[in-house]
Amino acid sequence: RHDRRQPGRRRPRHPGGRRMSMPGDLRVAAPFLDAEAVAAVLAERQRALAPPEAADQRSRIRVLTWTLGEETYATPLADLFEVAAIPRVTAVPGAPAALVGLIAWRGAVLNLFDPAVALRLATPEEPGRAMLVLRHAAPRIALQVSAITAATAVVDPGATGGEALTRFVEADGGQRLAVVNTALLIQRLLARPLQEG
């Protein structure tokens, strides 16, 4: 058999002459790579071809993010009735520190709270401009916040436990958010009976 190779030029040989394969009968014959390098290529291709849903099957919930001064928090959308600008507020003499006052809203009286007190934050210098109306029948409750920022999906934090007022979870895009335990927040804000309506 006539050898057509040029003099002095050697044909590249695959170490051991082995071929490596992966699921789906994809074969890689790489004469210039050793067996370990071929295995790394196959593993990378397998990761690239994996369906997106296989990457993270943790359950997710939708939340609304809001700010208190420079701090950012999130509340599950399922816990919110509405978001609105804060109307005229009537102060209540002798009210708890967390109670900003009462507001008339859609034919009902709402107790407007400053969540910074329960979250043990300094009250923002500028008064809140927006309110989160919570799904709580009696008394009706709204939270005064600095601003509403966005709605996003986060990994479901599940039960946060009796003492955990917030829990950090991962949002879409990799951001970490502090999701507030709404039930516990209400419990801490209602230190004594308030106006119902």
C-alpha cells in the first residue's frame, strides 16, 4: 500500500486509539486530546444540552419588592390586596410608635403602620409615599413604604419559623432578597387593639 504522507510528517495518533461516548450516541474522536480532556468536553456538552427546567426545579412565588430608606424588602403578592399612594393621614394621640395614623380608603378605615419599627430599622428621613394594603380583614392594615420597586419571582421560602421575621431567598437573576413573613409582621404590629373598619 502506497504511503502518501510527506516525508518527515507523522500522522497524529489518539492515545490508546479509544473513542469516548456519552448518552445519545455522541462520539468524540479527538487525536490531540487525552482521555481526561475528552471526558471534560463531554461533560460540558451534557451540561449545555440539559433542558433549562432541569437546572432548578425549586418552587417559586411572585413577590413585590419595596424600600424603606435604602433597605429593600419583599412581600409575597398573595399577601397583598392593593398598592396605592398614601392619602391624607389622621394622627392618633397616644398611638403605638409603629402606628403612623388612620386613613380613609375605599369606604373603610385603615391603620397605616411604619414597618421599620417591627424590622428594627431607623425610620427613614423622608416619609413614605406609597402603601401596601395587606390582606387582613380586621383591623385593616396598610404599610407605609418609601417606594415600590418591582415584581419578581423568588425561590419559595416556605415557613420561616415562629421567630424569623425575614428570610433571604434567591430571586431570578441571582439577586438575594429579604422576604418578610407577613403573618409575623402583623402580629408584631398589633401590640394592642386598634381601629377597625
